Amino acid sequence: MALNGQVAVVTGAAMGIGRAITEILLQNGAKVALIDVDEIAGRSLLEILEKQFGSDRVLFLSCDVESEEKLKVAFQKIAETFGGVDIFCNNAGILNEIQWQKTISINLVSAISGNYLALEHMSRQNGGRGGIGPLPSCPVYTASKHGLLGFTRAMAAASRASGYGVRVNALCPSFVQTELFSSGPSRLGQFAHLADEAAQFAEKIGILTVGEVAEAFLELATDETKNGEALLLLPKRKQYVTFPSFL
Ligand SMILES: NC(=O)C1=CN([C@@H]2O[C@H](COP(=O)(O)OP(=O)(O)OC[C@H]3O[C@@H](n4cnc5c(N)ncnc54)[C@H](O)[C@@H]3O)[C@@H](O)[C@H]2O)C=CC1
Ligand SMILES: CCCCC/C=C\C=C\C(=O)C/C=C\C/C=C\CCCC(=O)O
């Protein structure tokens, strides 16, 4: 199996895309630490996964990624339990144009602190084993994801230049059938009048399943040639985005 013996950490793992990524990582031999603020959903998924994959391969940590302190403790516990971290999937996110500060806080600020914490555990310079750290994809929500994309590219370049041995990539799916997608229209705040247009657009381009997103994640996680890439995933198109370059 492609990921035998590797240790993965997935944030927002209790449902939706995070859950599908957790499952594909386990199916491919990895040990997975699930982080989620929803303790009930997290524990109930843990029970299912323990039965399917064995209790020595899964760990659930109830943690709000907005708290850097709690996230730090969670990483510590994961390192103690599994002996290190190889793959970090920075997936936890919300769509809420009403509480827009929270959207930036979780989607961008917490994703950055999660990435830094993961790097502390993964960098070869700190005795880590190297690895990868992907994930991203309403104005504020879009801004949070664009910020994350810039951060991803710069971190990949910094990792390469510093010899961390850590790859950092972004997975950018279009609409995916999850709770975030279904509840999206009620969270558009001052842009609620654009909900129908968004729904028509979603219908036109199609809606991904979480399984399709997980497959693309596995591709990024296992292709060691990829660093600083953004993989765009649509129902009928999958392509690496080309950014303008000064060089
Ligand atoms: N559903 C979609 O159409 C798309 C989603 N995405 C992104 O994929 C990621 C996952 O989205 P979905 O699975 O659709 O969402 P979801 O709402 O179905 O699941 C999100 C999970 O993250 C957890 N979570 C939320 N805030 C948290 C926090 N502060 N700390 C810890 N866990 C937290 C939730 O409890 C939940 O288990 C998000 O970053 C989202 O922006 C990207 C492209 C499209
Ligand atoms: C009915 C929609 C309501 C609100 C939106 C809900 C969820 C959105 C989640 C996202 O992360 C945005 C997803 C997709 C963007 C759409 C298309 C990208 C097209 C890219 C391209 O054509 O190059």
C-alpha cells in the first residue's frame, strides 16, 4: 500500500471532505490522527474506523483549530502516540460571510498556524521525516482561500530553499457535496441575493463527491515531484494551475 507506516494528521476530519480523506489514507496503509471541534461526530467516526482499521491506526483529538495552544497540544499527543508526522492535511474550514472575521480566522490564520506546527514536527531539521502539507479552495471566503494559496506557494519555496524536506501543496476542488456546500446559501450575508446564481453555476459545472476529492488528495500526497503546486479539481477537469513567473 502506497502509504504503509506513514502518519497523517487531518483537521476537520469528522465529516465531509476531511472524513473522505481520512478514509482513503487509512485504506492506503497510513495511521491517521483526526482533529475536529465536533467531538460527538469525531468520536462516533473514531468508533467506526477503529472497527474497520484497528485502534492502533486511528486517533481522535477534539480540538478547535482556532486555538493555537490546543493545536500544539494535539500535535504533541499525536507525535507521542504515532512517533512522528508525515502528512498534514490542513482541511478544517467554514463558509460564513456573516461572521466573516471567523472565516478568515479559521480558513487562513488557523491554517497558517497549523502549517507551522506541522512543519515543526515534520522538518528534517528538527529530526522529522519530511513530508507534505496541502489543502485549500463569497468574497471573504474566497480571500481566505487565495491567501492560503499564496502561503502554500511561499512555504513550498521556503521549504525547498531551507532543505526542510517538506512538500507543501494546495488542493482546490470546485463545489463538493458536503454540509458546508448545503448550508452555504444561508451563510452569504449581504450577498444572499446571489445564492440562486451560485446554485445555477454549481449545477452547470457539476458537484464533486468527497470520494473524488480524496482521490485527488492521494495523488498529491503520493507524487513526490509535487511541491508548491495548486491542483484544480472540477467534475470534468483536473489540472495543475500555472502561475505567472518572473523567472
Ligand atoms: N464543500 C465544498 O464545496 C468545498 C469545500 N472546500 C474546503 O474543504 C474543507 C472542508 O470542507 P467540507 O468538508 O465541505 O466542510 P464540512 O462543513 O462538511 O466539514 C468541515 C469539518 O471541519 C470541522 N471544523 C470546522 N471548524 C473547525 C475548527 N475551528 N476546528 C476544528 N474543526 C473544525 C467541522 O466540525 C467539520 O467536521 C474546507 O476548508 C472548505 O473550505 C473547498 C472547495 C469546495
Ligand atoms: C449554491 C452555492 C452556495 C454557496 C457556495 C458553497 C460552497 C462553496 C465552496 C467553495 O469552496 C467554492 C467552490 C467552487 C468555486 C467554483 C468554481 C471554480 C471554477 C474554477 C475554474 O473554472 O477555473
